[in-house]
Amino acid sequence: MNPNMRYYISMKMAHEVGARHLVACSDSELIVKQVKGTYKAKEENMIQYLQHIAELKTGFESFQLIQIPREENVKADYLSKLASALEDYRTRHNTIKHLSKPMVPLSIQTIYPIEDWRTLVIQWLVE
């Protein structure tokens, strides 16, 4: 999944669980500066992404995006990947198909019990 999308999904999930203050970390100087408005986005998909981020930011009492070195971003990267996996799970659509008849022929098989010492114990308990 696109790393930008992971940030968006992570913010969305934080908002959904009721977070009021959010401090987000990124190892991408470009993303941090574009979100803060220091750099201007040129690509249409990045412009739309930044608009979504701006909308989400208004849902928090405070929002801070901090640039950190890539080697310090292991934990944040793991959490963002987890968030995107959860979002994939939540948005996955499972289709239930109602069948008027079985798709495969049904067969009934009789299972014959094996008689051993337990058979006598069971019979004694039942009687």
C-alpha cells in the first residue's frame, strides 16, 4: 500500500477511536513539508491526499507531524502497516451466496464404532 495512504488510514483510525490529540511521525521530509504547507504538491493524487489530510486534521484538537530519521521510524512504520492491514480487513467485502440446491452431491455415510474396552464402559454407564 502507498505510504501516503497509510498515514491517512492511521489518522482516520485514530480519529475513529476518539483520539483528540495526535502526534504523527514520518521519515519523509517531502511529505512532512507538504502537509505543513512548506512545499507545494504538484501531482494531482498528492494534492487530493493533502486535502484529505487537511480535513482529518480538523477533527483533532491538536495535530503535529514530525520528521524523524528513517532508522527511528521502525515502530511508526510497523504501526502504519498494521493500520493499513486493519483497514484492508475492515473494507473487505465477503459475498454470501444463497443456494437453492447443494453444489455437490450429498452422501450419507454410516460410521461403525470400533469396539474396544471403552465400549463396555459406555454400555455400563448408559444402563
